[in-house]
Amino acid sequence: MSDSKIIVALDYPTMAAAISLAKQVDPNRCKLKLGKELFTRSGPQVVEQLTAMGFDIFLDLKYHDIPSTVAKACRAAADLGVWMMNVHTLGGPAMMTAARDALANDTQRPLLIGVTLLTSMDEQTFQHIGLTGTISETVLRLADMAEQSGLDGVVCSAQEATTLRAQHGQQFQLVTPGIRPAHSDTGDQHRTMTPPEAIDAGSSYLVIGRPITAAQNPMQALEAIETSLA
Ligand code: C5P
């Protein structure tokens, strides 16, 4: 297993494209995140192939369903050999605890991470669906609930990392997307942080997609990020 803090987001529609990128980076120097599009098109086979190439896989399927269904989905993901997986904290404590229990007997247990509120949710949508309080209060409350339910950490913005790190201690995993190396294109991300800023803020793992995957030389882009963190 690599000890890299960099998780490369493989947001590709096909297994061929995902494997092609994976061949250009070193499994000892990064981990890979697979999401709903790639998994829905390519299925467990893509996880198996990338695992066989030596990569640690974060299966980003954000499970949210009744507790027994989520528990069985988490069990299936663990059986695939993934390193990290996630569930929606809005599924509540019973769902999260069931997920955690489904993994409890594994000797090499995958990390189980909670998604709090999606960053695509704005105040207007938040109110419209009937949630009360503010978005930031809700994120903190859901992160507390995740920890109390036995989850290993949460996905959060690097902006939230300082507060969450202070409240949850060093063992709680903070997985942060929205990372942009200095001078790189922010694209559709808004409140970005550079890799060193995010680590300083308390991030455990940095999810980085296009700054690596769209680079002419992905391994060079990865190395430049490593250098900035050294
Ligand atoms: O290419 P980029 O670095 O923007 O990719 C970021 C990855 O992190 C994408 O897979 C995106 O879906 C994911 N993500 C995010 N913001 C969140 C949660 C996940 O950008 N709040």
C-alpha cells in the first residue's frame, strides 16, 4: 500500500481511458478514486484491474439507502478489495452503523468515509428541501454523527478541514477535493486550496483530478505536487 496522500480522481467514461491514465502514474505514489460514471459503465472489473496494477482504490459511490442495503453494498465493496469507500451521512446513524458493522471483521478493513453535504448544495436548495440551521452548522453536525457512528472520517472542503481537525483529532480522516496546485486552472471548482495549504489546514488525503489527469504528463504533474508537499 502506498503512503501517498494524493488520490487521483479518474473521472472517465470508459475502462480503457481509466487504465490508460493509470499506466502513466505510479501506484506507490498515488491512490485512485473511481466514481459512479466509470463504475456504472465498467463495473467491478475496473476495480479488479486497477487493484491488480497495485493501486489503492477509493470507490466513491456515496451509498445512501436503508441500513441493510447499504451494509450489503459496503460488504460487496470490501470484498472487491477497495481501500476506501463512502456513504452519505444523511442516511443517518443506523445506516452508518450498519455499514461500519458490515466491515468490522475484516483484518484489513477498508476506510469508511461519510459525505456530509454536497458542495453543489447552496443555501436556497438547503432551505427548499427543509433542512434547518446553516450549511456549515449542518456539516459539523453530520461529521459528529459520522464519528459517533464509527466512520473513519468525512469528505469535506479544505476550508472546513481546520475546524473538523480541531474537533475530531488526528485519527479522523479528512478527504478533501477542490484542490488546485498554484498557477493551475481552477475549472469549475470555486473555493480551491493548493496542496500544501490543504495539508496545513488538516487534510488527510487530497482528491485531485484534472490537474493530473488533463496534464500532458500526468506523472510529472504528480511529482510537482509531491515536491510542493515535501
Ligand atoms: O478534476 P477535479 O480535481 O476538480 O476533480 C475533483 C473530484 O472530486 C471529482 O471526482 C469530483 O466529483 C470530486 N468532488 C468534488 N467536490 C466535492 C466532492 C467530490 O470535486 N465536494
